[in-house]
Amino acid sequence: MKIYLNNCCFNRPYDDQDSLLVRIETEVKLEIQDRVRSGMIELVWSYMLDYENSRNPYEERSEEIFEWRKIAIDNILESESVLIRMHGYEKTGIKSTDALHISCAVQANCNYFR
């Protein structure tokens, strides 16, 4: 099983955990991380994750998130097919950054996107 996680997922454990929803999402993210490390789930990375994570104002967090790039089985780079697909998603009302993440996940034939 292949999964693509957007930048919000990678940052969720660093968010304020006072909200029940945030705590639950963090626990799910940590469980997914464990399954990636054990090989039960394959993680896909992309140039969009590189870009967004490079803008993280917290250097230590950014460095920890970049470590997941090394574990990923695939790294989707910008290509004509990714951009064409992204523009199609934009036409449905999806924001550009989200459309690029979705397009990268589709390019990698991921089973799940979050």
C-alpha cells in the first residue's frame, strides 16, 4: 500500500494538542509513521513537499520532516503530466498547492492521499 501525506500531516504532531481532533489526528499520523518504518506502508514524497517544508519557519521541525524524504520509496518531480493533471484539478475549484499534491499522489499511483 502506498500513501502520500501532505505537509499538514507531517506538521500535525507539532501542533497544539489541546484540541481532541488534533490529538486524534496526531495519534493516527504517528501510527502511520510506525507502519511506514515497519514496511507495512510505502511512503511517497514529492517536490511540493520539499518546497513547502523548506518554508517551515521552525528549522528543527523542517529537518525532522525532511528525514521522511529518505524513507520514501518514490520522489515525484515536476513534470508535464503532473502539471497538466494539476490544472485539471484546479478547474474543479481545488487550490493550486492542494491540486499539485493530489497530482503527485496520482502520478505515484498511491492508494491513499491525506
